[in-house]
Amino acid sequence: MPRVGKMRASLLCLLSGLAVAPRVSAQETPPSSQTEHARMAEIGNLISFSGLFNLGRGTVRAVVLASPTCPACAEAAARVLATCSEIESKRLRAYIVFAPAFSGDTRLAGALAASKLRMDPRAALFWDPGRVCASAWEPYVHADSSAVGAAFLYDADAKFGLIPPEPLWMQRHVCVDAPAFQARAFAESTRVHVEALEAKVREQRRE
């Protein structure tokens, strides 16, 4: 092919690539290079989340309700994910739900908070703009304020009905008198229940 022809072909390839490339506005651009971490499924209603939660039956599940701008929430989410990475079991799930609780708690702030987390393949990120999850879990936090800033642990049989099921373990870590997130207690409880579940599955397979 003549040199001019090669240059013309290269230019056409470049232009076609620009034509099909997705347009990303400044608002949509993730706050860091960790694009995968910034992807969050938006919760439109409680039914959609409860359905996903119930799909995880047969696994030990952790739910963290977090404010994107709260350091204590970031610590709790990071500790839960760290526990997941330490436990080698396919029967473990974690749901990190970011929701507005303070001024500045936007979806973009949620994406920034998510980008700082070291994700686990068994974990999923959510943005709850209407705080439907926070409202649903309020009866379990025994506080006058929102459930944003609390973590919950569930066994393999837990099923979400009209309201969330009673948790095996929970801690509220965002309020004036709340203690720091009890990472060791959470890790030990999670490990005990995962190991018990694995033993139960092995026993069933032998029968």
C-alpha cells in the first residue's frame, strides 16, 4: 500500500475509535484510577436489595451501612472487607451500602469512598440515595438516629421478608458515645459462622 494510503487508513482507524468511545463527563469520571471500585449499584427500593440479599442464602453475609464522608464508616467497611480477604470460603458475602447521612454525602463522595476500599470478589457496593436500607434497619440500632453507621452479620439461613432479619451480630459505630468498630469481634464471629457452615456442608455431602 502506498505511504499516503497507509496514513489515510491509520487516520480513519483513529477517527472511528473516537467515534465509538463512550463520552464521560467530568461528573461521571471516577475520583481515582480504580474504576472498578467506584462502580456502585443504585438501590431504588428495598425490594431490589432484599432480593439480592436473599439470593445469598446459603452464605454468611455482612451488611455495612456507611456514610461516604464518615471516617468511622470507612474504617468499618475496610475492616469487613479485610476479614473477607482473610477467610477463604465461597460461602461468604459482604454488602457495603453508602447512603447520605451528612452534608456532602453525594454519589460522587460515595464513589470516592469506594475507590479507597480494597475490594473482595465476594463483596458488592451500593448507593442508597433514598436511605431505604437505613430506614429498614433502624429498629435494630436502638438509637433515635439513622442506621447509617452500623454493621450487621447474618447466618446462611437469614431471609429478608418485609423487614431485615434479626442479625447474629451488630454494632453501631457512628454516634457521640459509640465505640470504635470492633474489628476483632466481627472477624471472630464471622470466622466461627463460616467454619460452622463449611462443616455442615461437608457433613451433608457425606450423607
